[in-house]
Amino acid sequence: MNFTESAETNSRGGTGMEARKEIGQRIARARKRRGLSQRVLAELIGRSESWLSQVERGQRGVDSHAVLGNLASILGVPVANLTASEAGNTMAEYSAAAKIRQAMMGYDGLASLIDPRHIEATHESLTWLSDELRTVNRLYQATRYDEAGNRLPGLIITTEIASRNAPVSQRRACNTLRALTYHSTATTLSRVGEAELAWTAGDRSLWAAEDAEKPVLAAVSAYRLGYIFVRLNEPEKALQIAVRAAEALERSFKRSDPEHLSVLGGLYLVAVTAAATRFDRAAVDALLRQARRVADLLGGDRNDLWTAFGPTNVTIHELSAAVTFADAKQAISIGERMDVSHLASGLLGRRTQVHLDLARAYAVQRKDAASVNTLLAAERTSPELVRYDTRTAELLAQLVKREHRPSTPELRGLAHRAGVI
């Protein structure tokens, strides 16, 4: 069953044709806003101009989740914007976002910038701030996003006050912690679908890195912002910031410094993600080679500055790129033979990403039972990642639409827990 046949199944009075027309009109409007001709868009998704013309006129449906996802990425819109029937929000609401936003809007410590004689005291030491930041990052990488988010507001407020009221001897250390706090905030918000607020946090991290006078922290900010730009459907900006930062770091870093190598490799992986989103296979291959070169220099999987960079993460990004290109055969080949045992034990998100990408690849081949079983394995490891991941929500929605209950009896329970139905 394709994406528009489900409407036809539920109503025999022409609803399927109406749904196809609505989807076609949405695709046509989005295409025109992007300034693309039918021929160019058809070439980008690997279909004929005639096929796209028929889709836009409602004469046929989009028969592949991968093609619909590619259309949405190229047109710069969420998949839900192209579908005729939206059964509510398929993205779980992140309750901590409001508290984080309020903390960022407080501008704590501002008075001391205007009047240096005005001191806003904080009772927390630099040691406490470092320990709390380490805890938040560990929670994030263990995919415990709710706990991480609930700790972030207090950390933001405290680091803002500390950085503006610390004695001169501690000012750089405080600004370093402020930059790292906003790195963590940006990453967490981006992961749970709060990309706009994540961009604000990422931007603040860049200025904090400048105040800390630590160029490597500015490179980390570029790394974080790159992924956020991808989430904001701005792959060109993501590619630009990642490549420019990587080139600058290549010119200035010490090859023996694992932190610099980890950030450099991470920047190349951001660029891989951005290039894949643009469906630029040649660029993806070239950037993967760069990332592998850096991983070889690093000599193994590490987690410096919370980048989780190393050979295994390079392969995970290779898998994700194959899924983006709808190359299910290659993705399954990579994913089924991948060994994630070298990753640090706390990197549950990286491990779970392999399951999520494999599930998408199985779905492209319409191996829905394998896809559901793989998603269930992901849920057992990281229930919050399954709940908050946009692409997984979209995948679950499509699996439900073409559901064959005898072969996927646990699908509806999984979709319900993820907030899709």
C-alpha cells in the first residue's frame, strides 16, 4: 500500500483521489517556492519528469517513504507538510524547553555589566559547575533527555552569573564553562526537535568561546551549529560552517592533540550529514574519506569534548548517509555487520542510531516486520530517543498506514508509546 492508498482504503467515495491531489498541490507549491523546475526536482529524486508531473496533478501517489523523505529534504519542509492527512503532532513535546527558554531569557548577571560595583552572588563553585555539566552531558549521551533538560536551566543561570562576576583570575574558566553549558543546551534541544531555541543556544556558545579565548571551543560551537542547521533545513549553511571551521582547525591544530582531532573529525561528520541532506554523493564520499583520515590519526574511539568521535562514529555516519540516499542494500550491509563494542558504554544514543537507521532501511525494502523489530530493539535501549526522533516518528506513521497486523503485532503499541497514534 502506498502513501495515498490508505485514504482510499478508509473511504471508497473518491477520498484517495482527493488526497493525491492535495499532496500533489503541496509538492508543487513547495517546488515553486524553491525555484525548481519539474525536470530538476525529478532528477534530484531519481524519478522522471513525467512521474513528477503525474504526482503534482494527483494522477498517482508517492509510492515510497524514502522518496517522500527526499522530496521533503530537497524542498526544505518537514515530511508532514507534504502529506494530505495529519493525525496530530508526531513529535513528542519536550516539557523542559519552556524552562530552558525562561532561563535563557533571564539575562542573569546583566546588571554587573552595566555597573561593575553590582555583584550578583552565586553560591556554586567552579568544581560544582564542572561536575554538574559533566552529569548533564552524560545524561544526554545516555539519551535521558528529560533529566538533562531539567538540569540545564539552573546550570545556565549559574554559569551566566559566575562568568560576569568572577574575579579576573577565574574569568576564562567561567567563560569556558558557559560555552560548554550552551554546547550541551544546543545539542539537547536540537535532538528533541527544538531547533530554533537550539540555534540561540549555539550562537551564545560561540560568543562565550570567544570570551574564554579558546579557539577549540569556537570550533565545537561550529560543530554543534552545523547539526542544528541541518535540523532547520539549512544544509548549505551547515556544510559551509563545518567546512570553514574544519579548514581553519586543520591549519592551526596539533596532530598530537586528541581534543583537536576529535573536533576536526566531528566537523567532517557534520559536513557528511549536510552533504547527504543535499543528496551530494560525491561530497559525502570525499568528506567520509577526510573523517576516516582523522580517525586514523586519533587511533580509536574517544569522547573528547563530548563529540563521540572515532572510527565507529564515522561508520555510523556512513550508514546514515546511505539511508538518506535510500540505498537500503548498502545501509543494511553496513548496519548488520557494524561493531559498536568499541564505543564508550555511556554512548547509548550512538548505539541506538544504528538501530534507527537500519529500521528505515528495512522499511525502504518493505521488510516491515524487520523494521518494527529493529525499532523495538532501539526502544529497549533508548525509549526517549525513539520518542523524540522526528524521522522515527515519520517512519512509524508510514508503517502504521500500511500495517499488516499478523506480521507486525507490536507496531501499534510502539507507535502509541512514541506518540504517533
